[in-house]
Amino acid sequence: MAKISMAQGAGGERMQEFIREFVLQELDHDFGEIPLSLLDDAAIVDGIAFTTDSYTVKPIFFPGGDIGSLAVAGTVNDLAVMGAAPVALSCAMIIQEGFSSDDLHKIMRSMNSTSKKAGVRIVTGDTKVVEKQAVDGIFINTSGIGRRYEHLDGNIARIREHRPFKWNWPNDSAVAPGDILIASGSIGNHGVAILSSREGYGFETSVKSDAAPLNHMISAALEVGGVCAMKDPTRGGLSNLLNEWADKSHVGLRVREEDIPMDGPVITACEMLGIDPLEIGNEGKVIMAVVPSMAEEVLKTVRAFPEGKKAKIIGEATEDVSGVMMETHTGGKRVVEPPIGDPVPRIC
Ligand code: MG
């Protein structure tokens, strides 16, 4: 009898198969302006952006954040990348009997301060406490609703000055040849920070998680205009994101290795662990696809924010390649395959 495996929840190819088999095959999925079937970061229903995410990160406290800051930032970012201002969140917790009340206070305070940073409120929730072995410490689910940014119309008008654009929202299926790809900062920090604080890995690093709400920076980019698609490279990392865009938008993507921002300690840690930094998760980064004539101005705007100061143009969408192609440091070409599973499970 087939059983569910870790890889099916890991954000790579196996999870895409899982979604086709258990979600798209079993649920009616064509409701809304951005329906479930598009498998985007949030759905758009009656003009409202709506998203949900469960957080099972291990350990719950890690350099640069904790499960609480992650649960707020992750859901806020999934709304913002659709072009929606986060309005309100829910918080549902499943807690193991015997969990430390000091730790729970810490987590709740962290949720509150991250919410304040994002300018969103937690307005409803649910708590279940279960016996030991039924859950590992604490799991948190946050759902969020978002309102269309007022300047999203202007953003889309700027795209249409340059090319046809049939969408009313930026989304994964809207990337077209010529679009410039911008990464808002260095890649791989969250995954490495989680691993370094995990028992059994035994390596020291100064790398901190990048977990942060990005809605203010994203709003400013939309105000400049010309942003066709945005996505946060969480599970499966940059590799998965680029492959999802190439697949959903039916377009080739070319990136240059030397332009992908990466911190030295992240490269060192990944080499030591034998993992590909492009395949590990980030929680405070966004990739944008922007029409060429607006790209420099969007980049400048993103760089003005502390969380975007290392932003760079990393490549472009093109008809010249199929799938995702990377020009390597050494001048070669490498196909960037979608990860099968996540090399680092339970990072979010
Ligand atoms: Mg996302």
C-alpha cells in the first residue's frame, strides 16, 4: 500500500505530483480569479487574496528567528507577492502536552512584533493541546487575507505599455520573454541557519535566517510598476521557483551564477554539507520578473530597503532556452533541474 513520504511535502517535484494526485484530482479547483488550480502563493476570490501555511520548523528557535516570526512573515509574504496588502491573519496552534509556557510566551511575542513590522493584525485563532507523540512540540498554522494594493492598477498599466498582459494580478503564469529577473538578496541563509542549529549536524556558522515580512518593500516596487510576477523562494529554493515559473509561464529562464547573491558562509556551509544552495529555502527573499524598461528603477527601489540592499538582476526570461539554464562561473552552461525533494526537511 502506498504511503505518504517526507519528500511529498518538501516543495519539489514529488510535492507537485502529490498536489496533482491528492488536491487537483480530489477537489473542485476552478473557483476564483486566481483559482486553486494555478497553485500560486495565494488565491484571489471576490477580489480578496487568501492564503494559508502550516509551520513545523525544527528547531522552533533558530539564529535570526523562531516559529512565531516565521509563521507571520511566511503568510504575509505569500499575500504580498500576489500584489495584496496583508489585512489580517489567523493563528491556529497544535501544542504538545508538557510544552514550556515560557517558550510559548516567547513565540507569541515574536508573532506580535513581526505582525507589527508588517502592519497586519492577528484577529482569530484556535488552540489544540494533544498528548505526547501526537505532535513534536508545537505546530502553527496561519491563514491571511489581503486587499489589492491601490497602485496595482498602475503597475499593470506600466506592463501594458510594453507588452500584452492578460492578467489582473502578478502571478506565476505571467512571465514572458524579455522579463528581467531580480533577486532581492542573498540566497540560502534560512536553510543553513536551520541546519546549523539542528542537533547532529555539529557545525558552527555565523549565518542567520533571513525570515522577515517583505510587504513594504514589495509595495514600493509595485508603485514603480512593471512587475509581472513575484514569488518567495521558500521550500525547494531558487531552483524550484525558477522551474515553477518556466513551467507555468511556458518560457525559458536564463540566470548567471556570478550574479546570484550568496554570502560566503552560506557557500562554505553548503559545500561542507554537500547541498546545493539554490535548492534550500529562504524566508525573507523575493524574486521579481519585471519588464525590461522598468527593471533598473524597480531594482533601485528594492535596494533602498534594508532587506533588499543586496538585490541584483540575476537573469532574464527568454525564448532561446527551454527550462532553466544557468551560465556558470567557469563560463559553462548548466541546466537547473527542479529539486526532487528538499535537502533540508522541516525548515518552515
Ligand atoms: Mg510562497
